[in-house]
Amino acid sequence: MEGNSDQSMMANPTFTTSLTIPHRQREPHSPVYHEVAPSGVGIMYRVLNTTGIFMELAEHNFNSVDFRLKITVLDSFPMNKGSVMVHFKQGKPGVILNGQYDAEVALDVADLSSLLMGSIDFNSLLAYGRAELSQGQWVETIDTLFRVKQPPRCLTSF
């Protein structure tokens, strides 16, 4: 072989300069593929005023549910910690100062924020031990109350 010409390498098929070792392509569901969890990066939401959020949402329809709910919020911000009673009439919330309620829900402000945004449903909060309900027969009603058609989506690139 003279020099390093490509023709001389092509003429001698036993000569190779490639150090690449052929490997088998992995199939998408090969035995070493394990999806752990879907994840995303986006905006976080937090309710800063539990009473105020329901006053702001006075025209929002919470799935036409009629229900009186006492919500007890745990929060590291002292001004947001406590209870609020909300009377939903045909899905429209109204804050009431006192009176009777059908059920009481106790949860952390982060979970309330996620529930209001539609990031999680009420059944899941109960299953994960993130919410407490005073009367179990109202689980489906409260789940329907806070159900949304579309959870939040953030299209902003970070």
C-alpha cells in the first residue's frame, strides 16, 4: 500500500482504521428501560388568602354543586392559617361567616392550591393522606366540586 489513499484501503478489505465496535440498538421497552415518573418544570401556585380566593372566584362555577364546606387550612403564614366556610349554590361560591356546613376538609395550603388549580383531585389527596374529611359520604361530592376539565399547563420555556 502506498501512502494513505482511500483507494488503497478500499482495495484491501481486511484493512480497517475504524475503532467503532458495532452494538445492538436498544428497543424502546428493553428490560433495562424503567419509567420512574413523568415530570415537568413550570409555575408553582400558592393561595395567599383562603377567604379572598373564594371571594375572587365568586363567578366561577364549581361544577354546579350545591354544598356547604368548611375548609381548615394549615399554613406557615399565620394570617392564612384557619378555617373558612364556603356555601356553593349551583356551583357559585360564597363565603359565610357562621352557620352549618355539610362537611369539613382539613389540608395544607399547598394541597388546597393544587386542588383549586386542578393539579390533583380530591380523591387522590385523601388516598395520599394529604387531606382529612369529617364525613366520608361526601368524598364524591367534593371531588366533583373541585374537578376541572384541564389541569394547568405552562408553555413558557425556562
